[in-house]
Amino acid sequence: MVDDARFEDAGGAPLRLQALDAEDLKVISALVQDAVFPMSEMSWQPAKRRFALLLNRFRWEDRQEAETAHRNYERVQSMLVIGDVDKVATSGLDRSHADLVLSVLAMEFTPADDGTGRLEITLAGDGAIALELECVEIRLSDVTRPYGAPSKSAPDHALDD
């Protein structure tokens, strides 16, 4: 029997993950929640059928250790690369503001009957990126060393009363 992977298993090493189905995508979606990126770090390469984001990802996998050690939370730059992309559309984004910083809330894949599907990246502020995919092929790779989160705090998702 194979045990499920745990955050602790990474041992501080850079993450290198791949999602090949909707279940795998849930893990990557959780890890990129609250990642931020300027709109200029969004890249669509139609000839290669590839869409990529250079994210500043909150290191959720390190949160508990940071709290236990009483040290700052961390972020890390990560590449989110989505392959087999047929079409990209955005909603609620003013593409003329390249320096606008966007924040990822979640990613969700909705399959079609023919095996293709739609990946939606939901952004804070009612923005969204929709990708028509031939299949799920998504990679998340940390590309820098972690650095102290500028806010010195963890993202908070408490609901207001």
C-alpha cells in the first residue's frame, strides 16, 4: 500500500509537481491559492499550445513549520505551466495594465464528454482565466529559493460576520 504524500515529505526542497487529471489538480490548486503575479507574467504560446504563469506562491507546505519555529512565512517564485491548450480567454481583466497584480483563488477542471475540458483559474476581484484543454497536463515547479513573505503574515480567509 502506498501512503499519500504529505507536505512534510518535501523537506524544504523545491516543489516539482504534475497534474494529469482533475484529482491531481486539486493538490496544485491548493498550493497556488493566494499566489500573486503581475499580468505581464502571463504567457500564451499558441504554436506550442502552452500557457504559463510566473507566480509568487505562498508556501502553504511550510506554514506550520514557520509558526512552530516563530519565523516569517515564506513565498517562492513558481512556474505554473499548462500544456495541450487550444484556447485562452480572460474575464474581468484589463489587459492594458501589465503591472496589475493578480491573485489566484482556485483552479478547477470541468471535463467535456469527449475527454477534453475547461480549466478555470479564478482570481480575486471577479477575474478569471479560462483555458480550453485537450487533456489535463499541468506542472508546478518552484524556480527560486523561498524568501520572507513581504506581508509577514499568512493569507486569511476568515468570513466576515
